[in-house]
Amino acid sequence: MKAWWFGALALLAGTGAHAATPSRLPTELSQGGLVMATLPDVTRVNVGGKEVRVGSDGMVVFGAGRDEKGPLVVNLTHANGRRETIRIPVLPRDWPIERVNGVPSKTVNPPPEIAARIAREQAEVTAARDRDDDREDFTHGFIWPVQGRISGRFGNQRIYNGDPKAPHSGMDIAVPTGTPVKAPAGGVVTFAQPDLYLTGGTVLLDHGYGLSSNFLHLSRLDVKVGQQVRQGQVIGAAGMTGRATGPHVHWGFNWFGVRLDPLLLPGIAPPGP
């Protein structure tokens, strides 16, 4: 069984119908995996030194990034004052190399003035990911934003025109330009710009508790910042704007600044063998 599938099992063990207890936090977690658990008698949670929101219903979420070695150290404070520390091992994954050729050279190694623009744009996106609402739009599970061939996997090392770059931050789904893109879960639009240098048409959708989806290379945006959307609502259309060699939707998923694998989300069935 593949390591990432272990991560999915761990995630599902931590979700359920808001009935998890501290002992039911996953016993292990895959790199790129998400934990969702309800801890009804816990008042404070700290994961790896980061204080984590605890909902009025005890809901807690956190995740393990691509390069997380683990274990994740989870410190709990119970309502009666008792403190507990849980260490969750993180299962490593194999990260294949993806070679992407035919990308315009100016987007692979941009000149200084373009690099400055990219830095400004990425800072704006990063700031939008800091939102920490108590909304629990994510508890209804997730659906695919589009149906198509997975053309790029989360975490794979990318080499553009022979030049190694950062690992792939999300999942690419190949579909024709103009294909409607749907919200995988409800949320609030926190970023919407039609023409970022690297990512083109870009939308960021906040699902609450620091969880957010981002959709890149869109040919059309149908939402604006501050708008609430429901699961399945069309938020834009697929395209190949920004740094792209063909029409597709890039779906990235984050817990604040931690990039997670959309394939490990509840409701997202893994691909066949």
C-alpha cells in the first residue's frame, strides 16, 4: 500500500462525525496529509510550537507539509487542566521528478524587475492565507473542482526547461480552456486577480481554520474578494494563463503556510492503480 494512502487512512480516522477524542488522533500521518478531529474536552492545542484554533465544538485541524520529517508534537490542555503530549509519526513519500519543457524562458528565470513583481504578488497571496476564521465549511468534505486527467502531482520535483525549481505545490488537472471550475468546498474568496505573472488568473478560497484552496492559470474569474461561495459553485474557468504549457487547473491546498496534498482530502477519491 502506498505511503500517501496511509496518510488518507489516518486523515479519515481523525475526521468522522465530530466524535474523535485525543486518543483517536491519527497514529500516523503521510507527508502532505491533513488531520481533522473533534476533541470535546480540550481547550488548547499546540502543534509543533504553533497555537491551533479549537472550535466551540472541539474541532481542530492541522497538517504535515511535503518535507515534514516528524513526529508532529501535539500538546493538549484538557478542560480539567490536565496536559497531554501526543507524537504523530510522519510517513515519508517518494517524490518523482517532473520535467516540464517548452516554458517561456522569461517565466523560468525572470529578469530582476519581473522577479520583484513576482515577489510582490506572492506576498499578497501569502497574506491571504493567514486568515483564521471559525467557519467550518470544510466539515462537509470536498469535491473535485473539475474532472480530468491528473497531469501534475503535489510535491513532485519540477524541472523547467532543464532548470530545477521548487517542488510542485498542488495538483494539476488537464481540461480544456473554458471548463467551469467549481468550489471544492464552501468558503470565502480572499484573493482574486486575473493576471499574476506566474499563476495568471488566481483565486484563493478560505474554508475556515486556516484551510484554503487556490486555483491558478484561470482564463476567467467569476468571483470577487469577500464573496461567500457554496460547495459546487462555479468560481471561474480553466485556462493556461501565467506559467503554463497547456490548459489545466492547478488546485493547491494549504493549512496556513503549510502546503498539503489535495488527493488526501476527505471525499477526494484516489486515482486508480
